[in-house]
Amino acid sequence: MSTYRLHPIDETSRARLAEQGLTLSLVDGLDDSESGVARYDAWTQADGRGFYLDRAADDALAFHRAGVGDRRTTGVWDDATPATLEPVATINSWPTELSVPGGRTTTGWAISSVTVAPTHTRRGIARSLLEAELRTASALGAPVAILTVSESTLYGRYGFGPAVLATDWVIESRRARPLRRRTEAGRVEFISLKDFRSEVAALHERVRAERPGEIAVWASRWDQIAGLAPAQEAEAKKLRAVRYLDADGVVQGVVIYTVSGGEQDFTEHRVDVKYLLDATPAASAALWGFVVELDLVREVTARLRSVDEPLRWMLADFRAAKVSTIEHEYVRVLDVVAAFEARGYSAAGSLAFEVTDPHGFADGTWLVEADAAGTATVRAVDEAPAGVPLLSLGVPELSSLYLGGVSAATLAAAGRVHERTPGDAVAADALLRSPVPPHLSVWY
Ligand SMILES: CC(C)(COP(=O)(O)OP(=O)(O)OC[C@H]1O[C@@H](n2cnc3c(N)ncnc32)[C@H](O)[C@@H]1OP(=O)(O)O)[C@@H](O)C(=O)NCCC(=O)NCCS
């Protein structure tokens, strides 16, 4: 997949957009000629405009180019305004390691920066871009495409299904503390934002394979989380970073947070946890204990936590936290054999899927046979063998099941999956569910 960046543009979408006087074209973010840089920077400005960001200054443009200029970058230009450098639509993509159940990884075709200028919406431009991405990813052999979303309703039509849920937390500190937690002979200490930046990246690399849904986070995203990117100066002044070291002095967790409020009443501060990563239960207990037990704080908020966040069970009062669930990471299965052979299984057994995929990639009947080691062989069959649990479902539902965090029984109860025989979904879950609930700790 090394040539993915400049792999030729999808002809079907190019022709469809050309009929409307629109040009679909690649942008080379590594072209450092004056015109190449100007073209890429104009693409970045259009991307930022789509998400209502401030217009980027020169340092922010350079940061963006250095950070994500190596992705496959695509834009759409309106032929009616040939002098305008800024495209009317943007998208980018890159193959990344995606953690899947069983401590394994596969390649996910990550898609980001999907924007269409408000002057050009609702005429099928996003559809052309997304379908081009899926065809390109499939042609280059990606087992699945993946993305995070601004709105839930956008991507089901292209076969994406929510596969990773996340929880957002509002914790009433006074009711929550003291946390019920075991204490170990580790310690917490403040660190600089720069140290946080390098330690969080290293720790994430250490643990991500064990956490289905996580991806290989790119360097400039860590800069942004640490408040070290251009235009973050004001925010960075508010950020505090802390690490947890175990008894052997090994870093096992980090947290970065802000404290605000308290102007009228000093006891009414609010803590916002921007990112907390723990590699061990002791690190989780120590870092949550640290933020929830800060003096003069009324409320702690945190986002994108796992659905299985152990903090719930540490609170002095179970009702001290309000937890809401969102769908966070979406998966789109493109190659059923490659995708389902890449992941691990929780039990030995067989299972069949009868998949409807209007785009064709995953359409058909597929037999999954997992052995006792949790490794499966997958093949297309004309018909599911008798006696094997069989689920009939659309590709969004198949994709939701992929990371083992969504229950087939739940989808069957919701009418989203059809069982050949009652009990087939429960049998499927025995194979598919991951003991570690999928979690994705960043946006992309
Ligand atoms: C969302 C966005 C990319 C859609 O672009 P677009 O070119 O108008 O979309 P299309 O005309 O190709 O529409 C494709 C389908 O999506 C639907 N759709 C488009 N925008 C939608 C929205 N905001 N909510 C729900 N459905 C939407 C259309 O009805 C159409 O449905 P259909 O093909 O089933 O009939 C564009 O509105 C945008 O840039 N929004 C701001 C940035 C953003 O949210 N990007 C998504 C990041 S994850």
C-alpha cells in the first residue's frame, strides 16, 4: 500500500463530478515547490473552513503540512472559478494499524477531513468522495475503512456502522470522593507538556494492540493533545500534566487536564480531563484519584472514556457521575475474508453471515470457522451449512460487530440482524464478543 498517497484518482467519481463542472483531483502534500505548498495550504484552509475553525496562520499551515501532508489528500474544484486555489470539498485518507480483538492488528483505511463548502452542499459531492475512497481502499487491499464522525447520520449509507462506543463523564467531586481504590507503592508527579507529549505517545504504543479500536496515533495529534501545536498558546497555559510511576519507577499512566472557574467561590473549580491513559489498574486508580480528589473542585468532566471505565466502581457514591454514551468510531468492512481472518475469536466454533452490501464489497454468504486458539479461516459459500448459526444483515451491522464491542443479540432484538434460528445471535456473540471492550481515545 506504499503508493496509496498518489494512487490514481477514482475514475467513476471523477466522471460523475465532471458532469457538474467540478474537478476531482489529488493534492501532493509533500510537494515543497512554491505552487505545491500554496495548493496544499489552500486545501488545509478549505478543510478548516468546513469545520468552522479559525483561518490558519502560516505556522499552523506549516504544522499541518508537516503533520498530515503525507496522507492521500483529495479536493474538488469548481471549474467556474478556475483562479481559486481553495477547493470546494476536501477529504484525506491513510492506511493505519487498527487494533482488533485478540491482541491483533489489521490495516484500517482511515478517512478524515470530509468537508463540502456550504456553497456546494447537497449535490452529491460527499457521496462521490466517500465512494471514491471505498473503491480506492478496496483496490489497494484494505480490509476495512474507519472514521470518526461529526454527525451520526452521515455514513450508514456508505456501509459504515458504529463499532466503538465511548462514554462522556460529569463527576460531582464531593460525592465521588474519596475513591475506593487500592493503593500501590507508586507515585504521581507533575511533568512538563513536552514530557507529557513524549510519554503519552510511548505509552499508547505500548498498550494499543491490546485495545481493539485504537489506531496508531500520528505525531501531530499528540502535539495537539499536549497543547503544543500552533494557536494553542492560550490553551497551553491552562494545561497541567501528571504521570504515574509504579514502584519500579516505570511510567504506567499520564493525565492532562485544565482547571477553570472558581472566580466567585474558590471551592467551585471545574477540572476538565483532556486525556488520561493508564496501562495498569494501579495507574488508573492513582490518576483518577488524583483528579477527583483535587481540593477546591466541584466537578470533573472527561470525554471519550471506555464504556467499561473502571472509575464507575471506584466512586464513593455510584451516582456521583453522570455518564452518557456516544458512538465514536465507525467501521466499514470492505474485504470480509481479510477482515475476519485478521481478528481473534473468543471461542472455537463456526458462524455464517449473509451480507447485503449495495456497494458490492462485502455482499454474499460467508463462513467463519474459528479454532481453539482464536484464529479463523473465512470463505465465501453458496449457502450456509445446516446447523451453523447464520445471521442475515446489512454491511453496516456486520461492520458494527467487527470489533467485538456490539452484541449480535442486541442488534437482533433491535431488528437490525435476522437469525436463521432463535439463539444464532447469542451463539455468534460467543465467538465475536471481545473480552476487552473496544475503545478509541482520539478523534481522527
Ligand atoms: C456533511 C457534508 C460533508 C455533506 O456533504 P454534501 O456534499 O452536502 O453531501 P451529499 O450531497 O453528497 O449527500 C450525501 C447524502 O448525505 C445526506 N446528508 C448530507 N448532509 C447531511 C447532514 N448534515 N445530515 C444528514 N444527512 C446528510 C444527503 O441527504 C445525501 O443522502 P442520500 O445520498 O442518501 O440521498 C457537508 O455538509 C459538510 O461539509 N458538513 C460540515 C463538515 C462535516 O460535518 N463533515 C463530516 C465530518 S465527519
